Amino acid sequence: MLADALEHLVRGIVDRPEDVKVRLRTQRHRETLEVRVHPDDLGRVIGRSGRTAKSIRLVMEAISDGEPMRIDIIDTDKKRR
């Protein structure tokens, strides 16, 4: 449910909603939601000084009823040197 909610939230922000992928990973004591978007939309999801990403995390924290959770925004366009 949380992954679906996060995907819906992020799709409303980006220009290419079809490229939004959210993956749930369970680790020892918490869950991690990994968000992948088109490289051109990465700035939209992070926002100026990380404000949008912080707001997304705040909304997801409210939805999760305080369950420990981590949200990672993955940069899929890392250039190799």
C-alpha cells in the first residue's frame, strides 16, 4: 500500500509518469522505498534544496503511522568517467 501511495504521489509531480518505478525493500528493522524516475524528472522530485523530497517523506511518514521507513530517490543517470 505504501509503495502504491508513493508512486501515485510522485507520478503527480513528474513530466513522465510512465517512467516512475517504486520498489519496496525490506531490511532488518525497516522498509526502504526506492523511487526511480526519468533522469529529466529527478530535479522535480528532489526540488530546490531538497524541499520536495522532504515534503514527500513527510507525507509518507504520516501515511505510515510512524513505522520506520526510508525513502531513497535513485539517480539512474550517473555518468561514468
